[in-house]
Amino acid sequence: MHLHILGIAGTFMGSLALIAKQLGHTVTGQDQGVYPPMSTQLDEQNISYTHGYQVADMPKADIYIIGNALSRGNDCVEEILTKQYAYTSGAQWLSENVLRNQWVLAVSGTHGKTTTASMLACILEFSGYNPSFLIGGVVEDFGVSSRLSDSNFFVIEADEYDTAFFDKRSKFVHYHPKTLVINNLEFDHGDIFDSLKDIQKQFHHLIRTVPNDGLIIHPANHQAIDDVLKQGLWSHEQALPAQQLTTTKTGSSFDVQGASVDWHLLGEHNMQNGLSAIYAAHHVGIPFALACEALNQFKGVKRRLEIKHQTDHLTLYDDFAHHPSAIQTTLKGLRAKVGNEPIVAILELRSNTMKSGVHQQSLVDALTVADQVLILRPANQDWNIEALFDQSVLFNSVDEIVQTLSHIQKGHLVVMSNGSFDDIFNKLIKRL
């Protein structure tokens, strides 16, 4: 069968493309704004795609899988509807063709999904479970963001974003997990949700799909999650125990049920991610000690405080953080490791929520950990960013940011964006 994926370079759709190809399907696609690591992965897997959404580039396919970035008015979408071609969403196609009869371990939450799902997949792999997985980032331990195995266990990053222009439910309601992790729950995706209650309603729908022998894992005393659970609970639930994080010379460590995780990752948020993964793995029968041993060897995920360039006195990081909570925990974790060494935060306000100005004060608070802040002034912003940040912090182009940073000789430069940031790393590394 020939599947043509519109929006193929998105983190979910690009991962889906790999699985469809492993099933033996012919897979092609289209997208715009294609950039690494997903573009690199598609190229390495010999999956062909074209840039842009020209109808002339759209081949005759058996079914078209339409990403949630596309809407009415898109030329390809209009062509599919007019010609009455068969189409579906990525989440629905995955549910109907892959996830049925699988033990699905889903990781949800506002942030930390990719990292936690990666940890969980690595624990299962280390323990001999050979899991299938689909994750919104390239896992260093596997070199890909998805794979299909002969295992009955499937780890998936469960996103609350809407499914498609024709299906406004969250993608995760299609997955029907038996093991569900809810990492955290905050307001995000201001372009499709009006309030936190709107998001909580979708999580309630997700919980309705967990069987009575399933397990929901969540942090203790998290009001937004507790409110969702009070709406209805038909399965078991596990509140994560409080643990003490210790900063080490190489990273951090913490204890779990008599065993220890001692790894290179930083911050309380990664400890919480690790705890969620450990308890999710325990639900399928993996001992705590074995799960901890697996995480001691965990390499990480691309674009999660990933070192892109390093000298004796300067380190440049790439981090996907784009929500104030994630920005703050990333910077706090780094601060705990580097002490008084200078930290420079370079930020692109790319998500629709951040552009809308919903998190104005929390963004300011999140960046206080850094010694210096540089922000690319967002296009089409809906709020007065100049009222919060001094002009010396705001820049109109990446080239201006690179010029300012080119004189830095010492410290830790953290680039935070969920997009390509106008090829900032190649430009910056040349100047550094």
C-alpha cells in the first residue's frame, strides 16, 4: 500500500513514516520548514519527500495521512477533499494498524514526554523486552525516533495536541494505553485550548480509555492532575514517591526502592522523568534494580541539553525547552552542575502559546537563573514584549544574536527552541 504523509517532517509524522515503512508500505511525503533531526532521519531511512504543499508534487496514493499542522485552505487538503481520496490522521492510522492488541505504555504531560518515553523504551530494551516505540525525538540509544518489533509492548509519546483539522480530539485518545504516565499538567497550546480546564477534559477522555487492570502513574500532590482523577477513575493509580536528588561531578543521582540511579542527566525534572519511567516499567514486570541499572546507561535524547560544541572554557547546548516550566527546570539543573560559571540563555519564542503572551511573567521568572538572556523578537506577537524585557535582551534576527555572542570566551550557552531557530548553530559555531 502507498501511504503519502502530509506533514511528514513533524516529530510524530516522521516517526510514523518509519513504522509504516517497516510494515512494508511505500511511504512518501510532503512538508515545509524541514530541518534536523527529523529530516536527517528521513534521509537516512531513504524515505522520499518534497518541500512545500504543491498539488503537482502529490502522488497518487492508496491513502493520505494528514498532519495536524494542515487545515482547510491548504492546496493538498482541498485536492484530497475535492477528489474524495481516502484520508485519515496519523494517530488514527497508528491505532488501527499498529496499536491494536498491543500493551501500550503511553507517556503524557505538558513537558518531559519525549525524555520519559525514551527512558522507558531504553529500560524495556535493556531488560530484554525488545519494545516497539514511537517518540517525538531521536533517542540516542537507538539512533531513531521509532521502530516496530515483534514485541507485544509499545511505548508511545502521548501528545494532547489535536489530531487533525477533521478530528479535534487530542491525539492520545486514539492510543488506548494499559500503562499511562501523566508527567505534569499545565496550560499550553493556547492556539487550540482556551483554558487549563479544556486540556483537563481531554485528559479525562484519555483516562476513560485505560482498562481496569491498567495503571496511571503521576506525581503526588499535583493539583491539576488530581482534579482530572477526581472526574473519574476506572483503573489503578500510582502516585510517585518523593525522592532526594544529589548533584554529582558527572551529573546527579537518586534512590528508588533500594536501588540507585547515577547518571549524567541534570535537574529535578529528569529525576521525575526517570521515576515515571521506572514505575511504568515495573508495571510490566521489570524489577526496580534492573530499571535503575538501565537508566545508569541512558544516553539521552537529541535536543535535550545536547552539547553541540565544546572547548576548554565554553559549551554550547541545544535544548527543546519552549514552556516556562521546562525552561526553568533546564536552567536550574545546569546551574546545579556548573555552580557560578556564566549561563547564557538564547531563546526563540516559537510556539503559539508563547507568542500569545499567556506565560509572560512566568517566562521572566524562568529566565532569572541565567546570567544573560538573548531573545529573538517573535514575529506576529500578540503582546508587548518590550514591557517585560530590556531592549538589550531583544534581537530582530539570529545574525544579531550571533554577532553579540561571538565575543563570549567562557561559560554555558543554552539555545532553547522547538524549531530550527534559523540555523543558529551552524552560524554560531563558525563565529565561536
